[in-house]
Amino acid sequence: MKIIIFGSGGLAKELIGYMEGSCEIVCLVSTEPLNNPRYAYQVLEKAPDIDAHYILAVADPQIKRKIVAENEDMWISYIHPTCTVSPYVKVGKGCILAPQSILTGDCELGDFVFLNTNATVGHDTKIGSYTTMFPNTEVCGDCDIGEDCVFGIGSYVLPKVRLPSGSKASAGSVVRKSIEHAATLYGDPAQPRLKVA
């Protein structure tokens, strides 16, 4: 299978490490070069017109949306072989499940969701499109997470929490209660940071 990876940052380099040898990585598409000459892949500013599948190796939800809007619908999901995925799970297109990710029960992922290493999604939970979960994060059971959310390293969302689109949980945060309006949450219990004038 021929693959074109969109992105040239850390996530792209992680994917190269996971996928090399199991498929043909044709090139990377990015406006930035790879920052390590040990990677021998060509970086182009736009995808070549060839028969290949696309994988979106970008964590920022807004950049993901822009790339998807500007390119053909040739996106596929990547699920690392070490992931644990219940047979009742729904995974949207263009998702990435990095090593040791866990999808339990009957959870649902929208499109272009990124779960980094050791991320866990509980039963009956819905994760909105373009959301990113960094390493060692967990969204427990029966949660409803909007689109474009970001969960920092080691953050947790406890059961039955509802988070609107655009919400963020900073690294190490423990989100214990639902919020009505998008915010960046910090601490345990996680609270929105107050703006200082």
C-alpha cells in the first residue's frame, strides 16, 4: 500500500517509525522540512497526483481541518497493531491510534481523531472529530467530547463529563465536572484559567 503522510513534525516522525516496512511511504506533504537528515523522505508542498492513501500526521485541530479541506478525500485511519480495540467501537476516517491505545466497549471516534501512546477511551463515550489526545490520557466511560478538543499529556476526564467543542485539558489535569462553554482547564479538579487584565 502506498501512503502519503501529511505533516513533518513529531507525529509524522512517530508514524514513519510505526509504518516503515509495512507499507510504502511515498513522501511527506508539508511547508516545513523534516528537522533530522536521517529521515530520507522527500517533503513536498502538495501531494503528487498518484494512487496513494493519505494519513494526517498533525495534532492541532485547526491545522487538521485546513489540510483536510484543501485535499482530496483519500484519507485512511491507522491503528497500530498493539492497540486494544473492542469489536463494538466505531472509528471515523483519518484517525490515528498510536501504540497501546485502548478503545473500550462501544465508544465512538469521529473523523481525524488522534490518540497518542497509551490513550484510553471508555465505554459509551463519544469523541468529536479533529480531537487530539496526547500520551497517557484517559476519557472515562459515558463522556461526550465535542470536536476540536485537545487533551494534554496525562490528563483525565472522569465518567459522565460533557465538554463542548474547542475545550482543552492541560497536562496532568483531572476534569471532574462538565462545562457549558469551551475553555482551557487546569489542575485537579480542573478549572478554567481566569484571564488577568
